[in-house]
Amino acid sequence: MDLLLAMAPQGEGGSGSFVSTIIMFGAIFLIFYFMIIRPQQKRSKEREKLLSNIQKGDKVITSGGIHGTIAGLEEKTALLDLGDKIKIKVERTAITSVVASKEVQL
């Protein structure tokens, strides 16, 4: 019986543990923000910039792995020239990267 009384929580220092719990939750939130949320927002802004800056003549790669040259642009779609008079229309969001711009040809 004495063992159970010794293991029972004491009624002292309750506010100290509450403050430390709040500080721990704040630290966890900051870690999540700087490790997950902020980098994702940065990648999203870079992707929006990439999609808004594509121009006719840019060589691009789509999410399906198709390589082509931009032959025309509309608000939500792009016309890709694949060569040999083959053109396909894809969503702008399907474009994952710009390989070469028409201005920056080496």
C-alpha cells in the first residue's frame, strides 16, 4: 500500500509542466515549418514562375517524359512540336522542366 502512495502524482508544479509542454509544441511547430512547409512553398513559387515564363521555342520535358519544343501557348495548354510534323496539346501543368530557352542556346 505504501508503494502505491509513493507512486501517486504530487499536486505541486502543475503550471511548470504546462509551460514546458507549450514550449515543446512551439518548437515542434517551428521545426515542421522550416523543414517541411517553407521549402514546399518555395518550390511551388518556383514552379509557378517556370510555367508563367515559358515561351514559344522553349525546349521542355513533360511529366510523362515527352521531350518537345513549344509551338504555341494558350491560357491553360501548350502545343508541343515533337518533330516530323507531330504536334500534341498538353496541359501547362504537365510541363516539369525547361531544357533550353530560345534565347539561351549554346
